[in-house]
Amino acid sequence: MGLYLLDYGAGNVQSLANSLTKLGHQFTWISDPTDFAKATSLLFPGVGAFETAVQHLKDRGLFEPLREYILSGKPYFGICIGMQVLFESSLESPSPGLSIIPSPIERFDDADKSVPHMGWNAADLVDAQEDSEGVEASSYYYFVHSYCAKYNPEKYPEAMKWAHTTTQYGQELFVSSVRKGNVFGTQFHPEKSGAAGLALIDAWLRKPESAHTSAPSAPLVKRFPRPEHQLTKRIVACMDVRANDQGDLVVTKGDQYDVREKEVAHTNSSTVAKTAGAVRNLGKPVALAARYYEAGADELCLLNITSFRHSPLQDQPMLAVVRAAAECIFVPLTIGGGIKDSVDPDGTKHSAREVAGAYFRAGADKVSIGSEAVYAVERLRESGKADGTSAIETIAHAYGRQAVVISVDPRRVYVDHETYDGPYGEEVIKGKPDGLESDRGKAWWYQCTISGGRESRPLSVVQLSQGVEQLGAGEILINSIDRDGTGLGFDLDLVNLIKKNVKIPVVASSGAGKKEHFVDVFKTTGVEAALAAGIFHREEVKISEVKEALQSAGINVRKEVA
């Protein structure tokens, strides 16, 4: 079989390549327009913006050959942008699509939900009696997108004959996969959907090519949204990665961001703990990533807290970690630390977009930006407008806002709860009488920090969160310097404060000490995901135990493990 894989030049296509290798399928990359004639089956994966994808295809002379290939009747499997480009247009882009399917791609309504649609959701077959093309109604698949083909058989009857499955997000139904004739496409990412996704890819590839050339039209079925969508809450396992004193990359964990072991000093009168020991070593990053994937983590996060001391593109050990991790995990992977404009020791300049691109090509799906986001919002607030040059803007423009995560590191600033009349009055939190004893009778606001909490900035966490949303970020990861390593639970006041002030997905982090803390944060704040590190590294709490507790509390989770 002449299986070819199309790389349009942006986004993480390596993930699908890794999936094919894992499944034992050989493939060839499309390198120029003449390769389409050699292909007998074609896969087109895509992560990013519609406009960028179309322009890259046209710039490389691939747009028309791709359309001709599809119209030739040979098997085609498009993923995410690879499916969206089949439609006639997108509100995300002035450029037309391939116009194979006669309807537009539209943006989700964010009135009742966060956008992007990010996480694990179900795919419901339009006709449950027909061959499902490997889609399992009982499985969850990973979605990450802001734009979709809305399911509307009355307005777009011809286009909806392509609908193979639909998915509900909020009170909107959209086409989550298409199938007709030789074409199959998924809005979700099977290559990032764990065992269910790998099984779908394998089922499509193991069918005779002749079986992919005559899929029937779908019936036009009127559907109504359920009271609630089936999007699951995500559990994220995070690994802080840095070089130890011997130069090896290890997974570490801090207490209030201090990652060194405590050494004990003895004096004549007392015993004093001081920080002077070795970097805390909780394991190797690739081995831990593989363990968490097998344990059922919904996403993984690798944060390089060494922060690329010289140059991110010359930090080959960290690039190697990402490549190796991506070869053995098939759920989304975020990489953070040093995603910014940089200069090599020899004077060579690299843009943040270039740095992010290197990590996407290595196998990352999202990049996390910290200190650079603070600087960008400070510039935004000073000038009153975005200038298009920040790391957030340039990466989101090329790869879509869903590829950009902002890691926020706030610290409490205590104020007099009766007399404070400063600029952050609307953000002040007051300790509850039934809350932590240490918080009672106190009031505070949350100040942003940079450089791993070492420097405070004159910016509140709400100002930062709203600013990065305006600049184009797709998700916010809320850390808490005050709760980090305490095991007291997530800072629910902090999480609620951000959640009610933005319309993009939010991930709660810092402070989890037991499984019940995850139940608390989802029940109390409505965040889309919760992250933990130390309790998973030390196996004080298992991911399976967290999900069992969530399920018992009536919270929807993905139970499938690798």
C-alpha cells in the first residue's frame, strides 16, 4: 500500500507519525506535488489555524494537487485541519477551503462554555447501524479547536450528508467526523486519543483500500442537545524538569518553588533545617511520562524549569526528552520553559514562534508561556492595544490559540480587609470563617510574579488573565506560590477568581494533597482540568484513585487507560 502522510509545514504532525510507527504501518512523507500521484492512501493531520494551513499548502504548491487527489476517489483521512480544509470556507480565514463539502466552518458560541473546546468528548454516530469506521460510541476522543462545522441539516442538507458522527459541546452540536465516498475525516485527534484513537487509526489502515472508496451518505437526522454535554474533566500529570548538579535532566518538585533537598544543621541549642542539598530527584522524565500515560493521565506537561539558560534550540537534551516522550505517549503533551525570542551565544536570533515550532515538530502539542506573558500584558496595558509581536500572538497566529497555554504564578498580597482602597479592590479575597484557620480574618489580592516566583510585578492575576486572553492564549494554567507543596488543596478562591473573568479553559494547579481535593475544585469552580505533580510522583495518590473519586461524585471522567 502506498500510504503517504502530508505535512503542510505547521503544527505537530510528528504525533501521527509516531502513532503509525507504534502500530507497525510504513508510510512516506509527501515532499512535493508529484507524490500525490504515487499515493494510494493519504493521511493529512493538522494542528493550527485554517488560514495558515491553506496558505502553507498554496505556497508549497500542494493545495490543488491535494484537491485533485481527493476528487480522484483514492482513500483520504483528514484530521482536525485535515478535515476542516474539506469545507468551503472558515470564519477563521479569508481564504477558501477545498470546497469538497458545501458548508462553512464557524466559531463556537462562548456564551455558555469556554472556547476553545479542549478535552475528551464523545462522538455519536449519525447512523448506528452502519459501519462505524472504527469510531466507538463508548469511547472518548481528544478535541482541541475553536471552530467547527455546526450540525444543521435544515440549513446545509447536502453538507450534512457527509456527517458520520456528531458531538455536543455546551448546547451546540457539531460534526465531529465526516465520511462519504473515499473521504474520512475527524475533528478530534485520534493520534492523541489513547488506546481508542490508536484503534481507530489501525482499523482504517488495515481495511483494504477498496473499502474506503464507496462510503454511503449519512441520513439527515434531526438531533437535539442533551441537558449536558459529555466533555470530561481532565487530570493532568505535570513534571518539572531541570538539570541536577551533575548535568542530568531529572523530574523534581519544589516546596514553594524550592527544588533542593533540605539539609539539617545542628547547633549547640537547636536543629535548623536549611536549603543546601542536592536537587530533588523524583525520576527520569521519559520514564515518568510513560508511567502516567499507562496510568490514564488525560494530558502530560513537561516544564523545563532550568528555562534554557543559553538557547532553547541548542538545548538538545530537552528536545530529545520531548521526542522520546512523544514516541511512547498518545495523549496531549505540553512543553514549557523558555518559549520566547532568544539569541544564541554566537548571536543567532530565534523568534518565539521558531522555538515553539521546534518543540511542536519534536512532538509537543501545546507550549506553556510564563514570564513572557507577563511582559506582553504589561506592554498591552501601557499601549492600549496588541502589537502582534508577543510570543502569544505570533504562536497563536501560526498554530491556533489552542496551542498556547499561559502558566500564571501569583502570590498573595495581604491587605487590611476594612481599610484597603487600592486599585485591586474588586479582586480582594476575604478569608472565610469556615475556611483554613490561617486565612480567617485576613484579606488579600493576587500579584503576578516572573522568574519562577522570584520577582513580583505590578500586575494582578485578573489583569494578566484577561490580557492573555485578549492576546490570543487558548488556556490558562493557574499555579499558586502560597499553596505549592502544602497539600492543603487547590486555592479555590484564586481559581474561582480567574474562572469567572475569562472565557477560555482553565487548569487548576498547586496544593493537591488527596483525591478529595480534585472533587472540590471541579465541584466548586467548574474548571476544565486539574493538575498535580508531587503527589503523583511520590505515589501518595494514584490517577486511578482520583478518577474513581470524581466518578463517585458524579463528575464525568475518561476511564479508559492505555
